[in-house]
Amino acid sequence: MHRPACGSSLGGKIEADQILRDALAREISEELEFEVSVGELLSKTPVLTEHAEVRWLAPAELSDLEWAPTDIPVVELIEKTGSAP
């Protein structure tokens, strides 16, 4: 399997017959083998008001963090199935 260098981001182009949302979903599918439904596109960087950082984790890594009690059932579902409800 080809692995790009660190710091690589999703690339690709919007094809002539695609809208931005469809192009983003296609790129994620092609480069990460992960299906998504793209909703409203945001152009802002998240502002952390209650958390120290934002990061992407694999489902198997979720248990490495301390979760609020109300989040635990969703975290356990993601660990078990690989996706949220």
C-alpha cells in the first residue's frame, strides 16, 4: 500500500461534472477508503472553547482518552463498529 509522506493532505481536483461537496466525498473515499456524507462546508478553523486540542483518532485509539460519561456509549459504539450512529 502506498503511504504518502507526513504532512500530506487530500489532493485531487473537482471534476467538470461535480460540485465541491461531491468532490470532497470522492477524494476522501479514494484516498482514505472511507465513505462520508458531506454536509455544509465550513471555511473557518475550529475555535477551542472547552477543549485543549482537536485531533483525528482511529476507533482503536479512542479508549486512550478520558471521556465524559455521556460520551462513553458513543465511543464504545465507534470502537465496536468503526462509525458513529
